[in-house]
Amino acid sequence: LFPARPLLPLPVLQAAHCQMIKDLSACLLGQNLRVDCRYENKTDNPLTYEFSITKDNRKHVIHSTISVSENIYRSRANVTMHKNLVCLYLQSFTTSDEGIYMCELKATNDYTGNQIKNITVIKDKLEKCAGFSLLIQNTSWLLLLLLSLPLLQAVDFVSL
């Protein structure tokens, strides 16, 4: 009755997590708060992020490429991205900035949804950030390399 039509293959959308948050930690860097969001990346797709805080049962966006940051945090917040690490720096951290901090990551074309992790931040319970990361934050890479050369030579000498 009807002419036979060839079957066309239907594209199958692969739903695999492109990135996964492995760890969320917070520490004090002088008077500033640093929140480290470590993740495992399985794609080269661009990554979007959002750092927010929940306090008094309200979510406040601190820094984001997903939505608009709130004015109260805009001038105090800074984000750096390294390999498998997104760092939020919040200047002049006080007890009024305490709350539940959330890191949300999404890779472009990842249809499985956003990865979210949160951490409760209380100023008196925060540890100081490790000295090495302090050095990275405040020192040029060349100076850091020069300072680490004798250490690298000593390690090489010991392994002989």
C-alpha cells in the first residue's frame, strides 16, 4: 500500500558526566576567604561556575559565569581557574560572611545537569591556607621557579 521508506538512524544523546566535583574546602588567606572547588574534568568543553552562599535561608550569588553576582560581593570577590581547580577569593572576610558556601560547575553540552557541592564556613573554625598557595597567590611564577630550584636540586641529589 505505502512505498517502503528506508529507516534513518536516530542520533543518540550520550549523557555522561563531563566533570565531577571531588572536593570543596575553605581556608583563611590573611583577612580573605579562599574556597577551593576541585573537580575531575573529562572533557575540553568550556566550564561555567557559580559560587554562592546561603544564609538566613536565602541564596546569594557571590561570583558566577552562570548568573549575575550580587552587588554586595561583586567588588570583593575574585575567581581563578587552574587545572581541575576553581578558587573563590573573598576579600575582607568577616563573621557576617559566614554561611553555607556552594560551588556549582557545568560543562558546556553536558546534559546531565550541574555538579554541586557545599561547605559550611564559620570564621573561628577556618584554618589558615597552606604557605605554598600563599606564595603562589602573591609571587610571580618566575620568582617561584627560582626559589624552588635549590630545592629541586637537593631532591635530585638525595635520589642519587
